Amino acid sequence: MKTLNLLAPVSQLVKPIRRQSASRVNALLINVPRVQLSSGKNKYLLMVIHMHGLTRFGRTIVRGSTSKDHEEIFEQIQKEMDKIGICTKCLGGGFISNKEEKKVMKIYGCCKTFGEAPHGRTKDILLSWTKFQHYNIILP
């Protein structure tokens, strides 16, 4: 009986973890753009974003930049996602040569830090984005 009395105050200190509803999680993830690329030669990362503990509601995004290296891109995206409570996981990286005037993209190479991204998956995401639907996307 004494043991139960000692545990009572501890149970009042520990609060149960409040779970996000599936609709709220989907709303947060849908508000994050799937693709952000610059014109010219981009270093890019393929990333999965999800709510902590809810990996089955993940969304794959593509992020690229002409001026930053892969690590800086990852750190920037991670900071942005942390502000809104979203976790990030990098699937790999590479390069995208984006020639907007010719509507041609070439996806190639790999990232030394995160490894090679599955370029076929990146191509599918780019083609699903309305801006790049009419682009000719070339894989190695």
C-alpha cells in the first residue's frame, strides 16, 4: 500500500503524449511545397517529411539550390520544418541541371554526405508538379 501512495504523485507529473489527428498531420504536410528548384545547375536533396512518430503519413519532397552545398540545404530545410513541428529524413542527393528556357532537366550524380538519391523517384515527383509536366527530364 505504501508503494502505491509513493507512485501517485509521479503519475500526476507524467502527462500522456497528445497525438495529432490524421487530418491535422495531412494539412501540415500538404502546405509544404513538394518541389523547390532554381534555374541552372542545382545541388538537390530528396527528403521525406513526417510528423514525429507518424512516419506512415510521410511526404517526399525535392529541394535544390545553385549556391549552397548539400549539407547547407539539409540544415536549412531541417530548421524550416522544425519550426512547424515536422521531422525530416534525407534519402540522398545529386545534381539537377535545370534549363528552363529549353524545358529540359538532367538528373545525375550523387551526394558525398547523403549518398545517391533514387533519381527515378525524383523524376516522378518533378513530372507530377504542374510547372515541370512538359519538361524533358533525362536520367543517366
